[in-house]
Amino acid sequence: MAAGNVDFRTCNYTTARDPRVILLEDMDQFEVQVFEAYHQRGFPRVVVNYAGLITAVSYEAKKLGINRDATPRAQDALKICRNLILIQQPQDADIKLKEASYKIRLAVDSVLQSLNPPPVFQYSSPDESYIDITAYIDSMEERYGYDNLVHQDLKYWENCSQEVRLIYGSLIGARIIKKILQATNYQSSIGIGCNKSIAKIGSALHKPGSITILAPTGLQQFAEFVKIEGISGLGGKLGDVIKHKFGVETMLDLQNVRHVRLAKTVTFNGNWIGYEKATVILNKAYGLCDDEVVPIKYASTATVSHQFYGHTFTRTQYMTEILELYVDKMLERLHFEKRNHNRTPTTLKFSIFLTNRNNIHAKLENVMWHEINNKGKMIDSFGYDNTSIIPQYWDKNAQVDKVQIVAKFADNPTQVYAVSAFSFMF
């Protein structure tokens, strides 16, 4: 059944069947695992940045009521748990997370390449990825037959071939979890379903270190307790708007929202949700999702960023400190990409986000690896004085047109809100 053709008045769970077998591999408390010491495991712990803000929370700490919304600062969390372990976020946190993610991808890939045909792998974020093993399950059924594929204990599932296919997929999931643990010592969880939306819901239900299968025949049961924020795409502001507008809390509640009313709901940015997006949202409430698993091995962008909290800079001081800091981090990241992924960036964008939310961009086009491998040359390519950044050309040997600045600094010192420095498109 195509997602766009669902009649929400008559849709039932048995008709929402999909022959696909899709896994979502999701790392458990990823940032905590990467930065913690081994002896700290099992205790309540949080990751704290240099400003004292909590960036990640362990499951043990969450059980005590500690989370980034209710207790954004470490001092707030310590009031709840005096024995809370504070893990200091390292300065090269983004590099460490990328390196950990790379090791995880290698572990997953080693399992997938042993299957014939190899499943489709889609990188989603540093700590999660989708895997479509439908073709592999199909080939196993064709090669050995259904009776030989199914364990004797499962043969009483009469007319439940899709459920059995999902259960067989859990064997692949178990191999992936085991391989990741052996290669990195990190725990992970896997959700298995007939589409990406269901697999994502399953991956979060029984963390940590679990495999959760959500079969079509069980959609009615789990829809009653899956929270709105557990549905893909509704974990942020959009989900909050829908919950507040319609008073819904669960996936089952969302099914009772009329399509027309949802489409005309005004979102946080002042726009309507619209008919098409409302259709997608209600489809997911019924366990339907047409999104394909697209083969993507790595992220298409590499970003080095850093947060500043209330620091005030003059023009020259600001540019000098920012460029020195981010050129070092950027070069380290690019060496990692070249060494591990054998790829070089094609576009460089330098962005500064200020308290007034104005953006200042400098863009270098067709930047090649050997041209941005020199720290001094990169810094010199950005000219600046006390009032503005001056566009400058690179030397003729560099295959770069020019650096363009689309805005100027104000004359007075500016309080920096945040900086996302060098972002590359591959």
C-alpha cells in the first residue's frame, strides 16, 4: 500500500504490511561511551563541556531524573545525585566522535560484506545507520525454501511469513551488535521493522544493548505506548506543536487527529504543516513509511564547530582567535577524511553566528586538498581589520576564484553567540 494513498478512516494494521526487512543500528549513549573511562560504567554520569553545560546523559543518570532539559547545568544535576560522575568533554570532541563512528562503520561493514547479496547501508548520523537486508532474506528463502529457513520453534506462526522474516533479521542484528562490541567495546541497540520509521521506534524501546522487533501484527499494541517524540521527525519543535495543539501524547492518539486539521496547523516558523507533510505524519502514526534505505557510506559534509558563551571580541582579536582555533581543528579533520575515506572537500564555507543571528559567510569554491593543507595560507586568505573582513584572492596557483564576504561587522564589539567555522561539502 502506497503511503500517499492511505484512507485514514479505514486503515488497519493488518493492511499496513510491507515485505521489507530494515534494521536501524543505534549506538547507546554514544557520547558518554566515547568519552568515559571503563571503570565509570554502571554509575550515573554525564558529559560536561567547558561551560559546565551537560551535553550527554547516561541511562543510569536518566533514571534519577537528570536530563539536558530539566538539568542543563552540571551543578543542577549534582543537586539530584551527589555521586554523579562528571566526564569532561575533550577539546577535540568532534574528532574523537568521528573516529569512533568510523570504527563502528568498519565493524558493521565487515558483517554486511559477509552476506550475499550485501545489504544496503545508509549512514544517518555518527551514531546510527539504516540497513536494508530485504534482498538477502529474499535470496535465503529462494535458496533454501521457507521451511528450511525457519527454525522449528517458529513454524507454528501460520500465515506470518513477514514476522518470521523479521525474526530472521534479528540474527543479522545480533551479529552486528557483537561485532561492534568486539571492535570498539561500545554497546548498541537495533530496531527491526518493515520500514525505516518502525525500525527507528524499535531501536529506542529497550535500550541499552537490545534487539527489538516490531512486527505488523503487533502495531496495535505498541502504538498505545510509543510517545509522539519517538516517531521520526517529531522529536523536536514540530512534535511539541502537535502535542500542544491536539493534546496528543502517543502514536495511537495521533491517529485520531483529522488530516485536514493537521494540515492547517501553524508550525513554530509560522507556516502551515501542509497536506503532504500531514499525510506523511499520519502515515507514520499508522506504521507506514515509504522512505527507501539509500546507499550512503559517509556524511556528505564535515563540520568543525565550537560554542562560545557570552564572550565579547573586538574585530581583530575576534578574527585572529577564531581563525587560529578553527584552522587547526579543520586541518585535523581533513587529514582524518583523507586518511580514512580518501576524499577531499570541494566547497568551504566559513560562518559566524552572532547574538543578533546575522550570518557572515566566506566561501571558497573548488578548494582542493593540497591548497588547504597549509595553516598559514588558510589564515592569510582571510584579510581583516578593525571594521570589516576584506575579500582577497588566493594566489594564481590555487584553483580558487575568490573569498566573498557577504556582510560586515558592526563598529562596536559584538557578543558572539556561536561559531560554526569550516563546513565542507564532498
